[in-house]
Amino acid sequence: MNHISYRFVFIYFLTLGSCNAQKNSSNEYIDLSKDSLNVSIPFYSGLEDYHAFRIPAVIKTENALIAFAEGRKNSTSDFGDIDMVYRRSLDGGKTWEALHLLYDQDTLAVQNPVPIFITSENKLVLLFNTTSLSEHDVLNKEYDLSEERKAFVTSSLDDGKTWTSPINITRQVKEKYWRWHAIGPVHGIELEYGAHEGRLVAPVAISIEKGSEAYCMALIYSDDKGDTWHIGAVDENLTDAVRANETTIVELTDGRIYVNTRDQNGGSLEKNRGETFSTDGGLSFSEPIIESDKFPSPVVQSSLLRWESEGDNKNSLLLFSTPSHVDKRLDLVVMASSDASETWHKLFKIHGGSSAYSDMVKLDNKTLGVIYETDDYKKIRFRRVSMK
């Protein structure tokens, strides 16, 4: 089965909620994993002599679909000679233009693509990090502030054909005492509802003291279309069960921001995600992060997306992409919530077997796009999913 009625999906999940269904109780979902007709491979080991590509993110502008990744020159390692690369598609991810190099710092690492699209200006903003130190060294060794992880922003007004020179925004989005600092990696959002309409918001993983047990997270925001940035809500709680790391966010139709984070070292085996909300446009968290058993995720990055018919936010769904084994990065699924994140159920099986980091994008009113790592990080695939 290659498509599903969006209104049927909404009614189906609404019915489940009204029946007081248990979280994750539904085993009914649509298996798309064997459908090869709607899959393309924008990044693969050996492309342009890169050993591997990791950490995908995807965004749609007015005229193009753009997939970003870390181009890792010599290995799959999270540290080394890593470039920021991207490919554009003009047919919704069916085919891809040639690989483009966006930013290269010689043999240093350029990481964590976080694209945000500003609809009113057809402006694409991209946040990313650079580093001269490995994650282990950042967390555990003494180093000079000049060696800290840095944050940059660039933008494009022509659907990713050309980009502004990257601007160093480290002091705008990173406290000096924060050691680890990793924006996203996943698309950020432009707020659409309430007093903060037009604000750009992105998540960032941080650590606040020496050692690998001090992971936390924060939100950063811009009120001038991505030109300047500020630190908003910050989680620095090292006494709760959640060691927040890579985070994904989505705006609810009541203006709240729903926050879903990877739990790095805390919680139980069945609770590898944490959840909270912001009610003030990302300036603060309305409640502490709590560990959640709603998701079958391992310790991994995941992605959120709000899906709604054109102008029909009353029938909106939240979508969540993740591998579906608590102890292994296998079998990527898309889950759905029709009650603003209270309950979740599997909707699609996107890929069978090895699968890890992912991102999602709305291609049009009938088509969802999912980009995801597969084949033990040898390929990044893109699947088109019909929602009509």
C-alpha cells in the first residue's frame, strides 16, 4: 500500500485517542520499506571521493528541495576532515543535482546543518558548527577558549544556488562556560502563531561542566530573519533523569513549542526520549524535561514535523521519525499524534534494517519527504510518502 488518506489518518488516530488507547498500543501501520519506486539516494559512500556522508537535514524553498549532510573525507568518524555539503532537487526529491560544497575548513570539522525556511522572503537560513577538537576532548580536556566549538550562520535568497559568507555567531548562541555545543542537527522552525510570529527557533545540545554526564540542551532564536541570534530557554538540570542531547522541536497550533530530546545517559532502557514545552516562543521551558516511554527509539537523533492540509490547522498531525528498537538503530518509522503530542502511534515503516538519523519535510499538500541514514552509514536515502 503506497498511499493513505490524510483525513482517514486523522480520524483513525482521533478514534484511538477517544478509546483511551494505550501509548504505542497500535501495531497497525503501513509498511513502505519494500517500495523502491519512491526512493532516491542523494548521498552515498564514494560520491565525489567522500568516504561517507552523515547527519542529513532537508528543507523546501519556493523552487527547490535541498538536502544537507556532513561530507566525511576519510572515515565515518564524528571528528576529522568534514565538509558541509548539499544537493538540490527540482522535482521533489526524485532526482538530485550535482554535489555542492558549502563550507570547508581545510582538515577541521564542519558539522550540524540546521536549515530554516522563511516563507515570506523565500529566504533559506542555515546554522552550523565548526570544531578543531573531538567531542571527547571538548567534554573531558582543558582547552583554550579559542579552541571552543563555534557556530555560524549563512543564508540564500535563490533556493540554495548561492550563499552569503558565513558569519560567526558563537558569542550570540554559546555561553563561554558551555563546553559541548551542537546545533540541531535537524531543521529549525519559523513560528506561525501568536505574539512571536516570524521568530526563528532552533535547538542546540550543550554541556555545562567537564565530563560526559553533563549533557543538556537549549533553544536559540532570531527575531530579525536570522541576521542575529540569542539564547532562549536553557535546560541545565543535572539532577533529573534526562541527559538531554540532540533535540527536535515543532510549533503546535496553539502557539506552544513542543520539545522532544534524545536522552543521552539518563532514564531507563525504555525511556530514551525526553519531552517538555515552551509557551513563550522559546524564551523558557514551561516545565522540567520528563523522560518518556511513548517512543520506541534507541539513543539517537530524531525529527518532528507538523502536517496539515492547506489552511486546515484544526486537523493537524504531528509526525515523528525514529528508528524503532530501543537498543538498536534499526527499522525507521514515522509516528503520528493527533492530540498535540499526548499520545503517539506508528503510521509508516519507512525503512527496514540499518537506519539512524533522519529529517522530514512537507513537499506539497499530498506528499511527505523523509531523509534518513541507512546501510551502516554508507547511504543517505530520501523517501517520498503519499499522504493523499
